[in-house]
Amino acid sequence: MAHPSDPKFNKEDREESEFHEKLVAVNRVAKVVKGGRRFGFAALMVVGDGKGMVGTGHGKAKEVPEAIRKATEQAKRKMIRVPLREGRTIHHDVKGVSGAGKVILRSAPSGTGVIAGGPMRAVCDCVGIQDVVGKAIGSSNPYNMVNATLEALKAIESPRQIAARRGKKVSDIIMTRESAHGNKKSTAAAAEAAAE
């Protein structure tokens, strides 16, 4: 084992604390060969930094720890950035589909918590979403649910991205959203909150 004063040791230690890792599913899989079956394990992992970055990975190996390691490495390579509103919830309601799995994610007021089941909760926790309401429709297969949740998160756009695409000011987008919800905030305060 490396000594704490070793720079490599500190780097690995920092990397472990930097990411939240959640094991979503472990399956025993079999490969049929001439002499019978060879058993192995498949692991599904979700990795995130808790500040808007998340990725998912799938790994197979003869032993569970090795499958988890492979899945974690793949998840770190395939990370995406998700824009968060006030650093705690999503900007707007969104749907995601993967195979037969469909999920709906809705933004929620502060204090709601993560109301989502199983694989969806793991993804939301790793992203750093604190307030969200999620519903899975159709397949409850963890692979489909995780992929559908990621598809939904990819579809989220912040007011800044929408304003840049439409050639408008962020305050105009915020004002439209607030008037649609019947909440009359000051435009300047709303624009500052969206820019964070």
C-alpha cells in the first residue's frame, strides 16, 4: 500500500472522495461453452460528482469487485453535464425513453426531496438533485430506467442555453416562465438565480 506522503496516494484518495458511486444492479450471467456453463457477474454503476456531472457504466467479469471496477471506469468516461436550477432541482419537466422504459422528471419546490424509486433515485443522488419528483412508466428493468433517466437529463436546458439559441436575454426567458406559473418575481432576482 502506498504511503500517505506519496503524491500518487493523495491523488487516488482525492479521486475517490470527488465522486459519488452507486451500485444499481448486479446480475449473475452465464456463458454456455462445450463443457457446460461459465458463470460471471455483470454490474451497473452510476457515478456523479454531486454538482451536475453524471455517468453510467456496465461491466462484466468473473468476480463482482472486478465487474464493479470496470463499470465505474466506464461511467467516469461517459459523464455528461446536467444544468441545475439553484443547484438543487431541474429547470423544467422532462421525459426520457430508453427501450420499453419511460420516465418523467418534474422540478419541485425546496424541501420536497427526491421522490423517485430505485435506479432513478441513484441517478438523481449522483447528479446532486435535491428536490425532484420522478415517475417510471413501463419497464422496471434497471438498465432501461437508468438510461431513460439519463436521456431525460440530457434534454434539460437552462434559461441561458435557451436565450443563446433564440437570441434573447436570460431575463426575458425567466419572465416568460414566471408568468406562465403565475409567480410574479422581480425579473432581476430571477435572472440572477438562473445564471447560477
